[in-house]
Amino acid sequence: MLAATCLSSLHNRGELFLLELEEERTHFAELLIWAMAVGALGLMFLVVFTAFIILLFPVEMRIWACAGFCLLYLGGAILALLNLKSLLKNSPPPFSGSIDEMKKDREWFESSP
């Protein structure tokens, strides 16, 4: 009876792990696709908009406009990097549901006679 319960529990945990693995894989692929779209479209916008603004300046001031945009983009890149590091640091570990269930199982097996 105990062996059947153990096997059933192990089977359930295996199914949960595989389900979470598939969800993580799908979630990662979706994030990657959207991140690439945002990056490509955002970069195209920035290039065209920057060129447009710089061309609005008088010829002798365009070098200063370029320097200003460089500083602006550098500041934005630093803020984005800090935000990315924060997101990666604070995200829950993958397969946390499976790990929690296995901890519960271990506690249950240790407490059962």
C-alpha cells in the first residue's frame, strides 16, 4: 500500500514537473519573440526620430545635438540594464511548484510511520 502511494505520488509529481517545463518553454519563447519585436521596432523608431530631430538643428549645432542624443541613450541603457537586473533577481525560480510539492511529500514521508 505504501509503495503504491509512493509511486502514485511520484507519478503525479512527474506530471506536474513536465507540465511546468512545457509552460516555462512556451513562456520563454513568447517572451523572446515579443522582446525581439520590441527591440527591432524600437530601434528603427529611435534611428529615424533621432535623425529627424538632428536635421531640425542648424548645421553648426548638429554635433551638439548628436552628443546630446548619445548621452540620452546612454542614460536610458543604464536604466534599462538596472531594471533588467532587478527583474531577473526578483523573479521566482522555475519549477517552484514542483519543488514545493516534493518538499511536502518528503515531510509527509518522514512523519508517517
